[in-house]
Amino acid sequence: MINKKESRIRRSRQTRIKIAELSVPRVAIMRTNMHISAQLYSPCGTKVLAAASTMEKELRTTFANGGNSTAAKEIGKLIAQRALEAGVTEVAFDRSGFRYHGRVKALAEAAREAGLKF
């Protein structure tokens, strides 16, 4: 019997195979009950170019709960800003098997509004 985590990982594996074929930088997200984070990986997938998370010291004090849509919007803006500083404008969005809904959707839309194209 397959559990929830294994099925999410199986879905994410298929996405990463497709993104690897495209050979573009990818924004990968990780969502937990308390936090959300995003990392920008190089096209080869071995180097992190930028990262943003609600676990960062400056952001931890601004949010009472890092696991809500407001926090996700801020992380989306922040990862887009840091990606543009690193010289990346076009990326692939890797939602890590999570549904495109709620916090994941809020992060993606905020990143698009801040200037990332995917």
C-alpha cells in the first residue's frame, strides 16, 4: 500500500525528469505545516542560485505562522527578487508533487507578479 508521502514523491519525480529535459533553472518548493521554502537551482541541478524560506531569522519574526498564504506570498516575492539579482528571469516551477492550490499557488502567483516567468 502506497502512502501519501510516497505518492507525492512519485509525482515529483516525473516533474523533475521533464524539467531536466528542458535544461532551465528550476524553482523548487517545500511545504510543511509550519513553513514554506523555495530554492532556485541551476539548469544542471547541482547548484543553488538563490533561496528563500520562512525559517530565515529576519522572516521568522515577521510572521506569527509561516505556514499560511500570506507568508507564501512574501516568499514568492523574495525568491523572485533574489532570482533577478542572480540574473535569472525564466524558470521552471517545481511544486514537488504538491497540489497547485492554496500556499503553493500563492507563492507561484507572487513570484510571477514580481518578475519571474514560468
